[in-house]
Amino acid sequence: MTSNINLPKKAIILYDSQSVGGSTDRLIDSIGRKLAEKGAYVEKARCKASADYSFVKEFDLVVLGAPIYYLLVASQLSGALSRSNLKQALKGKKVALFVTCGSPEPMAQFLYLPQIKMHLENPVILVEKVFSPDQVSDPSAAADFVGDITEAFSKSC
Ligand SMILES: Cc1cc2nc3c(=O)[nH]c(=O)nc-3n(C[C@H](O)[C@H](O)[C@H](O)COP(=O)(O)O)c2cc1C
């Protein structure tokens, strides 16, 4: 039996965090596992402000996000968006955005997600998500995020 659902085949999770093995790392692992369960080949890469992001062109889904420190998106991701060729590589890409933070969701929607979106030119933004401290360690929150991504991805095809 054939399915009409179009799922991502190759997904890259681009992220940043000051912590190693912290809440964002755990969240990324959960998101990666859930995407792989949906049949995607998944890679993850911690952003560096000065890296070459040409490799992003190979992927049909980009998950992009970072924690907030002192009201700002973590510096290597925001640096990559403003100073490297990441912005160019994301043109026209299907993108899912997230931030992890301690602020209430309305504040994060208003103050933090725009810090990422302001750098994006013509992406297809499938989903935007604010993960609160209790959600970052909750596998069902990652599963819901991936469910929303795959549904929006399929509809966008
Ligand atoms: C030094 C520091 C500064 C933070 N500043 C903010 C902030 O300004 N706004 C906010 O909503 N959360 C803030 N947080 C909460 C983090 O964004 C949140 O705990 C995030 O999940 C941390 O990710 P990590 O474990 O990968 O470092 C801060 C956390 C730390 C450690």
C-alpha cells in the first residue's frame, strides 16, 4: 500500500548551547530520535558563528534553535545567522524553529523567536516552538513538536 504522506528524508538539526549535555542537548536528542522514527536520516550540528554552511543544501528539513541567555539567542547561532553563509543556505528551505527558555511563552514569541526569524529570507517556516524548562526534558513535548513538523512538511509538498 502506498502512502500520500510526504515525510522529510534528510533532516539537519542546527543548534547552539553554552552547556554540554544540558537541556538543549537532551531536547535535540529527543527531536532527532523522533524524526528518525518517522523515517528521516538525521544529523545534528552545533553552530559556530564562522562555519561554512553549504552542506545545509543537502537537507530537505532544517530544525533550527537555541536557548536564550540574558534575553538573547545563544551567540554562536545568532552569529552564524548574521555573519556566515547560513542565511544564504536557508533560502527557500523548510525550517522548524525553536527556543528553550525560562520566560513565559508570549514573551518568548515576542522577544526571542524574532531574533532568529529576522535573519531568514524566504524560508518556509513549518513550526515555531517555545520549550519551557519542564518541556525540554519531556519526551512527549519533543514528540508533539516532531508531529507538528511532519504534518506541516507533508502539507507543504
Ligand atoms: C546564564 C543564563 C541566562 C539565562 N537567561 C535567560 C533569559 O534571559 N531569558 C529566558 O527566558 N531564559 C533564560 N535562561 C534560561 C535558559 O534559556 C534555559 O534554562 C535553557 O533551557 C538553557 O539551555 P541549556 O541547558 O542548553 O544551556 C538563562 C539561563 C542561564 C543559565
